[in-house]
Amino acid sequence: MFTQAEENYLKAIYALENESSESISTNNIALKMETKASSVTDMLKKLAAKKLVEYKPYKGVHLTFEGEKVALKVIRKHRLWEYFLVKKLKFSWDSVHEIAEQLEHIQSDDLVNSLDAFLGFPKKDPHGDPIPDKDGIVVSNTSINMLGMKVGDVGVLNGVKDSTDAFLRYLDKKNLALGDRIKIIDIEPYDNSVYIETKTHHMSISKHVAKNLYLKNKK
Amino acid sequence: MFTQAEENYLKAIYALENESSESISTNNIALKMETKASSVTDMLKKLAAKKLVEYKPYKGVHLTFEGEKVALKVIRKHRLWEYFLVKKLKFSWDSVHEIAEQLEHIQSDDLVNSLDAFLGFPKKDPHGDPIPDKDGIVVSNTSINMLGMKVGDVGVLNGVKDSTDAFLRYLDKKNLALGDRIKIIDIEPYDNSVYIETKTHHMSISKHVAKNLYLKNKK
DNA sequence: ATATATTTTTAGACATATCTAAATTTAAAT
DNA sequence: ATTTAAATTTAGATATGTCTAAAAATATAT
């Protein structure tokens, strides 16, 4: 159906879309795939011609519905095989990625679904990532409140409790937006304020504000 | 290590070498692989450069020790995966070939050996073909005496009990040679003589002679 | 033994996927 | 608003594996 190269690009774009809500650039993809930007451009044209991605030169790319379906299928296979390797063949959870990178490209719906049944329809792979079901439905990582996070945790800002203009204006002023990747650097025991790092800056967030922010676990 | 295409050629050449002892021609391979003779020539040059086959233009080809090792590894994987599909995933034995054709190219010694252990070190795949062990040792199809064969059986002449010059001259005269593919057409109940078919002719073999001929099962 | 047929190889083309280096577009900075 | 820098795309090259059509080698037949 699709080549391994095509599948790998779709998987990478899917991952980038879920890591942050910024639009996906050629360089982003090149970095993630350890290849050159010019190779990415070539492939994006090919994927766009097949209507798997929406691609505007110089303007970035995003998956179409069809492209996401393909990506999810590959991810489903990857995670099911990882589960098989760890639970049945007794591999350690940190040694299965490379092998799953190969197995994820085996083409057979029967195989994937039989494997799924054989494993007892697991919901998560050995790394804790959710396994899409046969219709491509992923149990999305539930958002958690920033107050519940620990130092070192990373998440993507994906919701607010307080959605008043005042609060949103405050976020604007602090240069925080939905989709931003946030890392918890420190939590001040004295007042429960949270010191965070974003892609561009560091800042301190009061307990009151933290209570109003929801983050999705980064995969 | 080797590309899928290379592995598929090695596997095909291995199979041809075991089907008959005639030297393997470009066309033989092209037919088995459903490709063109010119493509085969190209690949044979590549495999010869890597010392996986011995290739003399216009004169045919045969596997080197190294090439046979690679072929046996691929066959081992193919048969182990077939066993897995049938015994664990409940596929029917006649529906697993295509999937195994893909799985046989997954590269990981750890994976193959863990799978082997998980399956309980099976000796034969669901079609009855022997599974090479991790050192590439195949339990060769044991030779059976022609007298023990039934009508319809096929085998390759691979040994004689009587190795006197007189008997070998007799075989020469009858145009029978080691490596010849032989099919049992009829067995005469009256005198236990065997009517056989070879690639080029038909003939009747007396019970006395049949007793002195050993055949290897054709895979 | 020479003509004919078959097999095999070569030559040149194409598709996929990649790269380097140059050109172009967009973003940032003064 | 220009210049400078960074990101992106294009152009041209390479490697793999395949094909068609033509040339060369081998086998077959009279």
C-alpha cells in the first residue's frame, strides 16, 4: 500500500503534531528523521500528491484525515509488537524499539488483529503509550492539572480551567499559548509556585495560575 | 546486512539447488521469482561480488558456503514465523506464506532465537518442512528406499545401496543419475516392479533394482 | 556443419529514495 | 527598508532494483 519510507514520514509528522501544536516545518521533520531537509521536501511532495498531507511550500505541512489514519495504523502495529516482544518473548522494555521499527511495516490486517487478540487487546505498550484500536481510536492522554505535576515532568498546554478574557490576556502577556511544550523546572515549597521552561523562555507561575492550566503528557 | 531482494534471490537459488542437482540457470531463477532474466543477471553479478554465489556468465550459478548460510537463516525465520502464525495466532496452514515472506526479512538474531525458544524449538513448520537451527543445521529429509514409496510420491535420487560398477553402469544405460527427480507412476502388485517418470522419460524398475535406490523427499 | 532457435547478457531507461550544492524564499536585525 | 541570516526548495548526482529491446553466446536440428 505505502512504502516504508512513506510510512516513516507519516509517523514522524504525526508525532510532531502531537508534541506541539506549532505547524510542522521541513526542518522539524528532517531533525526527527535524521535526514536532510531536501529529502524531506521531496517526500512531502510525494505525500501531498497522494493526499496524505496538506503541504504548502515554505509554509509547513499537516496530516490529512487519510494520512493520520495511515500513521495510526503504523503506530498501532509498532506498539502491539513492542508489547509482544516484552510480554511474550521476554525482551526488556528498553530494547524493543529497533525491532518494532521493522515489524511495524509488515502489511497484513489479519496479522495485526490476530496479534491484538492473542495479546488480549492491550491498551498500552510497555512504555505506557496508548495502543490505537483497529479503527485508529487512541485513548488520548488525559490532561492533568499543572499542580499535580512533578519537577522534570513535561507536557503540552492543552486546556485552561479559567477561560475568562482576563486569564487568557494574562497568558498572552506571559507568552503562553495552547500547544506550548512546558517543562517543570522547580516547585517552590513555600508558596507552591511553579518555575517552568518553555521553548523560548523561563518563568514563574503562581499556584493560583497553575491550578487553571491543564497539560497533556508528551509522548 | 543484506537487502530483501538479495535475500529472496539466495532463498530461490537454495530452493532450486535442493529441488534438483542440475546446475542453476538464469532462467530457472527468473521463473521461480517471477521476474525477467535480465534482472536475474544483474543480481547474480551483485551477489557474486559479495561472494554469496559462484557465478560464471552463461554457465549458471551456485551458492557459496556464505550464501547458503544466509539462505538458511532466511528460511529458518520464514518457517519459525509460519509456525508462530499457525500455532499461536491460529492462522490456517495454507494462509501464512505471504505474511511469512515479509517477516522472514526482519533483522534481529535476538528476535529469531527468542521466538524459537517461545515456540519450544519446533523441528518442522506447519507444512512439514524442517526448520534450520540457529547454526543453520537442517535435519535433512532422510532418504527412503524406493520400495517404501507409494504411487504419486516424488523424490530425488540421492543414493544407492549397491555401488558396484555393474549396477552403476546399469543406471547409466537406463539414463538414471543421482539428482534426478523421479515420480512413482505405478507399482505392479504382481512382481513389485515400479513404473517411474523422470524429467525425460518413463521406465519400469524391477523390485531388485528398486531395493537398491534411495530417494530424498522433494520439498 | 551450418542454419535456427533458445538462453543469457548488455545497453539504456525508469522509479524510489537519498544526497550535495546552489538558488530562492522567508524571517530577523539594524 | 535594506541588509543579513536562516530555512526551504530546486537542480543535478548516486545507488538499488527493475524493465525492454538489442546483441552475443550456447544449444538444437536438419
